[in-house]
Amino acid sequence: MSSPSAAPVRRPRALLPLWLAVPVAALAGWLMDLAYPSVGAWILAFLAIALLLLSLIGRRAGGAILVGFVYGAVFFFLLVSWTSRYLGVIPWAALALLEAALTAVAVILITLAYRWLPRAFPGVAGRLLVLPAVVAALWVGRELFLGSWPYTGFPWARLGMTQSESPLAALSSWLGVSGVSFVMVLAVAMIIEVVRLRAWQRPVRLIAPVVVVIVLFVTPAFPTVDAGTMRIGAVQGDGPTGYFDEREPYSVIGAQTEATEPLYGEEMDLLVWPEGGLDHDPFQDGNLARRMTLVSNRAGAPLLANAATARGDEYFNTSMLWMPDGTADQTHDKRYPVPFGEYVPDRDFYYAIVPDLIGLIGREYTHGTNPPIVEVDDVRVGLAICFDVIYDDVIDEGVRGGAEVLVFQTNNADFRGTDENQQQLAFARMRAVETGRSVVNISTVGASQMIAPDGSTIASLDADEAGAMLETVELRSGLTSGVILGPWLQQVLLWGGLGALLVGWWRARRTG
């Protein structure tokens, strides 16, 4: 016999008919895109979650696939429309449709959770705690799946990243970005069950949902330790750094040097140039090397620059700390070159399909293996080159390696006039809060910013304008809970969600 408070045990019916669930899922995809920059209406992420979950509850596998695909297609076609800026519709459509297809497959698990868990755990506690927790864990598992496969994955669309400028951002310093995603979905799924069970009729049932909402909005940032300050200059040259930009010899370093000149004579510990801020490999171009040495001496500080470099038959996207004496013993190679942007996996296969597009990608970058850290006067600086900012392990390795400040170098010239730069800048802001570190995010063409450990903007440069920033930034030591627990929490949520779903299936079968 079930307890008096137990919900009825029956095979759930879809809350929404399929003809309505499909447009609701499309609306959810549109609202989720609006939660990301450039609009950045972070509160809409909660509404998008709710609409998608309502569209999935009670669905069979075929309906769930359709709902998930429509949501994913609308969301990703809007979110990554910047991929069509130069290469056209085919790469944009390929990426968006792939992510939509993977989303469609992954959301089946959420639908199964809504089918099995109310039967396996029919009490109110099961509906208000177990079911929402498993649904939220499966959501995070979907993000991890899309963020790691195929090839190196595409962790660009993680739910937690929508909150970089919301009160929820501080929660990332406790739980990591995936933890923020989990708690957001948990809160929404709880509220849905509160409404379905009319739990307000017994106020004690509202304790858990209320606690989750309070945790979301009032958690302070995890404290880190003051380790002094560092005077950093960062230069946005606005040179011809796009893939198809026409350029004269040494025009890129010329633009960077000209924009750096206002900093000469100022007190500075480190000068930073963006990814792609050099025309050639300075280790093989003596003229370029001499110009960099001159800049470093005039600035009175080491120059952290970036260029494509060659070692034997391999090419790397390399950041190097160029010293006033002309040496550069400290380097870091980009860990995750962009598939179909900086290298082509399975080139022969894709060349047979779209030879014109694949032929444009002539240089094959190799994945870097060296640590994302350079040391400047006993201060360790953590690095991430362009899209590496979205990969947790790169940021984690830098901070665990003792980085007291983070520098993100990027080249957004191929995405001028799109939302790409603002989205990437939001991820940089979230990393500042998550790690409790100041961040210098410097682009070739902007917008560039220096960001404090609390996520506030210290200094900024507008897009498509040359300029320089020079600020004293905080140095911080110590690891946040988000850095320490974040990777473990991801694994717990991934495997815990799948394990709980299997237990729910087994118990649901036993109950008939």
C-alpha cells in the first residue's frame, strides 16, 4: 500500500500534445539563445528550461527526439550563426544540425526519467527531490556529452555560462560551471513538480524548492587570498588579422606596435598582445624577432605574444613570453585547436564531401601538451588561447599550477559584427568568478576587457578600434571550491544521473 501522500502510480501522459510541444520547444530554443550575449537576458534561461521540460514530460522516444531536435536546431542555429560569417551556410548548418541531433538523442534520457522515476519513487519526496535531481544531472550529462564528442567536442552552450552577469555567477566558485547548470535545472524541475502536485497546499513541501532558490541567488563567492598586484598592459591593434584579410608585410605587428606606443614610459610588469598579433613565426623570422625585442625594451616589460609556429613538420598556435633580451624560453601551445577551423580531422573523408571548403584550411595545427602557464617575476600567469577558454581542464591546470592571474588571448577578426566575441567575453567573465582570479581578455579587434575576480569590469576597449589598457590588477592565490570540486561533481552528476535512471527503470518494472 502506498503512503497517503504518495502520488498516483500510473503511466504518465504527455503534458502537451505533440502539435503544441514542438512549437513550445522552438520557443524554448529561441529564449535560451536570448539568455546568451549579445542580448544576455540571463533570466530567460529559466523559462527556456521550463518550456523544454514541459515539452518532454510524458513523451515517447520518437516524440522526445522530435522535441529535442527542434529545440536544439533553433537554439544552435541562432547561437552559432557567427560561424557563417566567412565560410558560409555549410559549416554553420553542419555544426547546428549536429548539435541538434546530439541533443535530440540525449533528451530521451530526461523523458525516461519522467516516465520511470515517479513510478519508482512515488512519494512526494521522490517527486520533489529525486526526480528533479536526476533530471538536472541528466541535463549536465548532456552538456558534458556535447562538450567532449565528437573530436574535442563543443562546450560552448553550457547553461551555467548564461549567468556570467547574474547573481548566480558566484555559485560557480563553489560548484563550477556544471554545478551552476545543475542547480538551475534542479530549481526549475522542482517548481514544475510543486505545480503538478499542488504542493503549496502543504507548505512543508515547499522547504526544499525554497532552499534551492535561495542558494541560487544569495550564495557569496568562495574566498581566495590576496597575493598582491600586477601592472598589466594589454593592446588591441585592430590590424588585418582575419583569415581572408588583405595585408602588407608586417602590417599586423605594425598595427600592434602603433597601438602600444601610448604605453611606453609607463610602469608595467607585463605587456600582452592577442592571439594572432604577429605576422609570422618569430623563431624563424629574425626581423620580426628584432621588432618584438624593441617593443619589449621600450615597454620595459616582457611581451606575451602569439603566433603560428613550426617545429619540424608540425604547426602550433603558440603564445610566448618574449623578454627584453630577445629570448623566449617560456611558451604555451593551444591545447584544443578548432576542428575544421585550425585542423581537419579525417581530412580525406571530408575533402571528398566539400573539397572547396576543406581546401581553404591548409595548415594543420597540432594539439599542445605543455602547461598553460608562464612566470613573470615569480608571478605565475595562467593562459588560455581563444576557444580554450571554454575547456575546463585548461583553466583548471593553470590555476592548480599556481596561476595568480589569468590571460586569455584571442583573435575574433573572422567574426566581426557578430555575437561571437560577446559570448566569448562572457565565458571569460565566468572564469574570473569561478576561479577567483583577475582576467585579462585581449582580442585583436575587440571587444577586450580586464575583469576583476568578482566579475566586474576594470577596463575595456570597444570593438573595431585600436587601443591599449593599462591597469593594476589583483593577484589571488588559493583554490576555490569550484576548481577543486568542479571536475568531481561533473563525474558524480554524469554517472549518478545514469545510475539513478537505471535504478528507476528497475524499480518501475517491479511496481508494474
